[in-house]
Amino acid sequence: MRHTVILCLAGTLVLSACGSRNGDAEVQRAMQDLNSIESTNLNDVMLTVGDPEESVKYFTGALASDPGRIDLQRGLAKSLVRAGRANEAVTAWELVVATAGANLDDRVDLADAQIRANQWDDAAATLNAIPPTHETFNRYKLEAMIADSKQQWSKADSFYQTAVGLTTTPANTMNNWGYSKLTRGDYPGAERLFTDALRQDSTLFTAKNNLIMARGAQRKYDLPVVPMTQVERAQLLYTLALTAIKQSDVATGKGLLREAIDTHPQHFEEATRSLRALEEV
């Protein structure tokens, strides 16, 4: 009987020890999972912080501690792009692409960085090496930009059209497409695209300014009916004035400059200086 009690107690102790070890292991796994989640969340936050240089510092430090993680390499590459450090971003994306676990989107991001670094031929080669079955918005947007740079207008239009159909937020792409039309001298086509861009995003001031240039090039010297603040209205009148003056419609340009000065809620130095220079001629 005594031996039975001892055996039972021993068994209890063994089970208790096993339970303790299992519990510790579960706690460790839970902590690892938690740390992984926290790290991932922090990485996501650092990719969107206001100061991109802080993001660069964060990912540089994280990679120094764990150099093999491709997610940290991607984070550094994206942060360098955001910081405007295009040449460094190209190098960072090249490291990502050469790492096990890299995907085709990484190659598209490399091409994007190469374009930002004015490495157009390299960007074209990078995209050409991606299978045509990889059909994404970013890929076609970049293809359109490269076709534009080569003045391959038909290809550019086709790529822009495809890109617009692959995103729910096409305003910026429509604006870029419109600017392409503007540089070709297709002012009516550019006007339509800038108008479409503003239907998608009425806050896009670049599209408003480009729309004014497209209309001004057609000698349409009235402001279109688009949402605008008082300051934006003054700035757009100024753009329209300069467009008119460039086309030798000086009297019209002077009138638009005066309207811009009167419209601006503060002192409009650029418009005032331009008007003064015209009146001294």
C-alpha cells in the first residue's frame, strides 16, 4: 500500500512537471506569436509615418539586428522611395529581388524605383523580364510611363487604359495620361482626361492646374466648373493668364492677372510681379 502511494505521488509529480513544461512551451509560443504580430504591426505603421527618414532609420536598425528578413528589406526599400532617395532605393530593391522569397511585385517595385532614379532603360528591362501574365495596376502604370518616354503613344494609351481599369482610384493615373496627351499637343483629349480625373477626385489640384493649361492652349480663357477654394481659384487664374500670354494674348493675360490678384485672399506676389513686368514693357 505504501509503495502504491509513493508510485501515485511520483506519477502526480511527473504529470505536474510535464504540465509545467507544456505550459511554459505554450507561453513561449504565445509570446513569439505576439512579438511577431507586434513587429508586423510596427512595420506597417513605420511605412506610413509622416517623416520617411524616421522610417528609413527604423528599418535600417531592424535589418542590422535581423538581416535575413525580406519584409524588413522591403520596408527599407519602400521607405527610401518615400524619402526621395531613389538611387539608394534601387539598390535596396535589387537586394530584395535577389533574396529567396522575392515575388514579381518586388520586380515591379524595382522598376518603379529605377524610373524615379531616371534609369529608364533599366526599368524597361526589369519590366520586360516579368511574365506578361502578371497583370497589375502598378505594372501597367509603369509600362505606360516608359512608353511615354519613348513617345510610343499608341502603346502608352493602351497601357494607361488597362491601368485605369485595374484600380478603384484612377484619378492620378488619369491625370498622368492627360499630361501625356498635353505634351503631344492633343489638348481636347487632355482636357477630357483631366476632367475625368477630377470626377474621381475633386481635390486633385494638379489635375485642376493641368486642365487649365489644356483649356488655355485651346484659347478657352474661362475657368471650368470644378470645385475650388478661393486660393486655388486665384492660382488657376494665374496659370490661365500665363497660358494666354504665352500665346501672345497679352491683353487677356493682363486681365486674368488682375483678376487673380483681386481673387487671392492674401498678397499674390507672383501674379503682382508678372503684371508689373507686363505693364513696364
